[in-house]
Amino acid sequence: FPRKNYELFAVSINKAINTQEVAVKEKHARNILILSECKGAHTFWAAVNRLPLSSNAVLCWKFCHVFHKLLRDGHPNVIKDSMRNKADLTDMSRMWGHLSEGYGKLCSIYLKLLITKMEFHIKNPRFPGNLQMSNRQLDEAGENDVNNFFQLTVEMFDYLECELNLFLGVFSSLDMSRSVSVTAAGQCRLAPLIQVILDCSHLYDYTVKLLFKLHSCLPADTLQGHRDRFQEQFKKLKSLFYRSSNLQYFKRLIQIPQLPENPPNFLRASALSEHISPVVVIPAESSSPESEHVVETDDLVDMDPPVETKFDDLFGTSAAIDPFNFNSQNGMRKDDKDRLIEQLTREIQALKEELESFRLEVRTSRTAGIFSASCFFFKDFSSSTVRATGCVRR
């Protein structure tokens, strides 16, 4: 992972997750996704853990937005790598939950959603972070066991409930009588709902299909609780999709599907053929909330002065303990270091040669000593043998 990429990552983190009450720009979130492909979530958390997420609610809100996007569209290992931070996220959610309004309350709801999302995908690894699956893959997820499908439907209800809570929380925090969707503050709160809409469309579709499957295997009375819960979530989601589609902010960023007038009738098996999977469309030319031109990562390289400062702020300033620090800490110029390294290398090589010469001399002297001792022993042994032989003859 070259230093250049770490610098780009640091720039993108600072531009995406900050205290400014404006929507996260798509280009910065995309850079984080791209640069996380090599290392999973390790580099992301190395930077994020240095941010004061418990001190500033706007900062935490924008972190949640970026993290949600990373869970959805990032490397498959991101979810697994991030589970080690679950306890910290839970504590942070509890802390922000003490606030009854504003970003603090929204952060608490959002963190609960992200924790639920991680737990669901860890427990059901067949489901990718973006929840895109074919009908065949959905069937395989239940392993042809009605008990698995029953439990999976409950977990999807819980998952969707967290998504709807965030949806409702954001809308409740805005003054909908004003044109809040065209203000920077309003867009900051609305921007994460694009990820929520994408999640909800898939979760709604899968719960419909799973409920039809369950009704084909189990008595209707057994599934009364499932139907009641679905009816409640259907009404909320239908209303939220409709309200979102009328906001100016979303009209140029995302095409939100509308749910049918009435919920599916699960007691009639043929009604499954009438179900139309909701499809969310994000126009390619409108991927950025600010409608800015897309800036690739190469455009960030020229920002050398701020990169140095922000890079140290994110990844630390002690080279001895921080593997991400590439900045000079001892005041030496690069040429001085190179010359010192070359000098030490030559000295080490000379010492190695001297040591090898000494070892050779030792081996030579030992060999000569052994040879002399052998000759002396052989001569003495021969004389003794001659004397002994003469005595025998006499």
C-alpha cells in the first residue's frame, strides 16, 4: 500500500468526515471505498479511531454515512473487520441516545442501524453488504429449511425496522414546511437516506417473497404475527418512499420506486405473481449531491501541504509506534540519511569480511594443531610397538 495512497486516504477522510454541516461528497466517499479495497477496513478504522466522534454530533453523523456506504459497497471483509469495533459503536450509540433532539439523537439511531446491519450479515454471510441477491440465492440462504426461512424473516423485520427508524428520525428532525432539501444543513441530514432507500427496497422485496414461501409451508394462523408486522412496516415504508420522492433533493439523485396501493395478500398464493420488485435507480450523471464534476484520486495529489498536516493528525506523529507515519521526525534531510545508510552498510560489510577472515585463521590453526598431534602420537606408537616386538623375540 504505497504512501501516496495513504495520503489520498487521509485527504478523503478529512474531506468526507468533518464538522461542517454539509452532505458528504460522493467523490470523497468513493475514494475511501477504492482505497479500502486492499486492506479491508483496517486502514479506515486506523484513521476513524483518532476522530472525536463522541464529542461532535455532526462529525459522528457523517462518519455513520461513510461507514454505511463502506458496509454496503466496500470490500467483503469490511463487515468482518469492523465487528471488533461493535462494543465502541454500542457505547457511542448509548451516549448519543441521552440527547432528545438534533444530530445526537439521529446518531444514536444510525449507530443502532449499523450495528444491526453488521450482525445480520455476519449471521447470514450469503447476503452481501448491498443486499443484492437473485431469487435462487435467496432460496439457498434458507437451505430449504422452513425454520431457517421463518427465522430469516424475523431478522429481516428487525433489520428493516432499524432502517425505518432512521428514515422517520430524519424526517421528524426537519421542518418539512420549508424547502429544507435545498439547504446545506437539510442535505446533510437527507444524504444518508439514499443508502437507507437502497437497503429498504431489497429488504421489502425479500420479506414479501419469504412470506409467500412460508405461507405455502405453514398454517396461516402461525404466521399471523408475521403478517401484522409486515402490514405495519409496509404502511411506513410506502409513506416514506412517497414523501422522499417529492423532495427536490432526491429528484436529481435517485429514482425512488412507489409501493403498490395495498400490501400483498399472502393468503392467496397466486398473488405472488402480482408482486413487482421495487427497483431504485441512481442516474450516473447525478452521483454527487453537489452536482460537481467527478474528481478522480489523481486530482488530490497536488495538495501536498494540507496532506502532510492532515496525514499526521489522522495517523499519528510517532514513527516508532505508528506504521502509517511517513513524515521525517528527526530533522535530517533525505540525502544525509542516504549517506549515513551507505556508510553504515560499508562498515558492516568490512566487519563481516574481517570476521570471516578471523574464522578462517582459527580453522586453519586448529587443523594444523590436530595434524601435529596426530604425527606425534603415531611416532610414539610406532616406537613402542618396535620395543614390544623385540622383547617378544628374545
